[in-house]
Amino acid sequence: MSSLPQLSRKPRRPVPGSPSSRPRRAAVAVTGTLLLSLTGIAAAAQPAAAAAAPLKGAGTCANIDFVIRPQSAFPDTSRGRYDFRAQSTTVQKAVLCLVNAERTGLKPLKRYLSLGKKGGPTLGAAAARHAADAVRLRWWGKAEPGKNCRPVQGDPGRCDPHINPQTGSTPLSRAQAVGYGRRCASFSIGENTYAGWGTSSVTPRAAVTWWMNSKPHRDTILNPAFTELYTAVAWGSADPAAGSTTPAATYVQVFGRCG
């Protein structure tokens, strides 16, 4: 069940749920205005159904079974480094296509590109930084002795994937750090996360399928208020339960609305 806390002067910590099955995923949404305080919408995530419904864009969206490769799989050349980075764009376009196919009857989400230094970073930069930090710190999953993480409120046995335990950053603070909301009378931020390992679990199809079969994640994807979507993918799992299994990938999906 979702809950909407009352407005307060200070931002409140969003409280994502966490399913017990692997891979680890979570969803959270934050809304508010530029000058007023922000509130969190918390929802308990549910495990995906055993037989997931096919995605509406499965037959029309390109690269939905794309499998990310590590940097070591590319030559250490300018072209090799470019091809490695281009994987994120391939995944982002595939996820955006799949999400918009699910949003039948709703306004399609857009992905805006940064226009050089004057344009500044987009929410895509916030997503990419969080994904990279998640893989580096690997705090997602179970809250165990000696593991540095913020437990999920109401579920102390799980780590909150939306709160960086090293910096304390949240979906809201990461968005604000890249300047989002400065020119908005009001704005909204939403975040879905996903970590998978094994060839069939690291693709855009796998991530969006899981999100669409988990109510809070699906509610975020189908929220008519959002107008933007950015998806970042990083090689490696943010959940140490993956062990040394490869391929492994961590997804961070950030939604936005600037009104």
C-alpha cells in the first residue's frame, strides 16, 4: 500500500520496499516544489509474478535483449572506450521505448540531452552517478553485521538502495545536485532501481518486466505526472548476493516533471 506523508519543512526520507527474491530492486517517488518542502511517497514492493506478462513493446523496441559488457571486453582505444560508454545509450533507448509502450494513452516520456556546458547535466547524470556508486559500494540487499547501509524503514533486514550510505544522498538530493528544479514552479522526482546477474537478468527486457510486475514500480512508470525518463546502467551488481556471477548489471531509472 502506498502512503503520502504530510508536508513538512524538511525533506523526508523516502521508504522503498524490498522483495525477498533476487535480484534486488526497489522503487521510490519524491514530489514537491522548488521553494516549499518535499514529501516522499513510500510503497512496499512486491515480488514479481512467477509468469510475468509480456511487455507491450517486446515486438517493436530495439535492443531489449542487449547484454552489457565490461570495459575489459573492449580494446583500450578511443573507439573501444566510446563503444563501452555507448552501451548506456543503447540500454537507455531500449528502456524508454519499452516504458512508453506500457504508457498507452499517457503522454510519452522524453529523454533530453545535455546541450554542452551551458545546458548543464540532466537527471541522467544523477542516475549514472547513483548506479556507479551502487556498484562500487555494493550496499544493496540484506543488512548484515559490518555492512554499511541505511536499513529500509519497516524492514530493518534490508538495505535502502535509494540512500547512499557514504554520502547520504537521496533521489531528491541527487536531482537537486545536478540543478533539477531550479527553474520549476513545482517538480517531481521518481526512482526505480534494479540489480540482476546472469545473462537473462541483465537486459532491458528483464529490468522493465520486473518493474511492470511489481505494483509500486509499475505505478511509478505509469504515473501520468512524469514527463521525463533517464535510465543508467552500470556493469556489476550493487547487491553482493550476486557474488562473482557475470554478466551482472545495475539499473537506476529516474523520472522527472518540471512544471
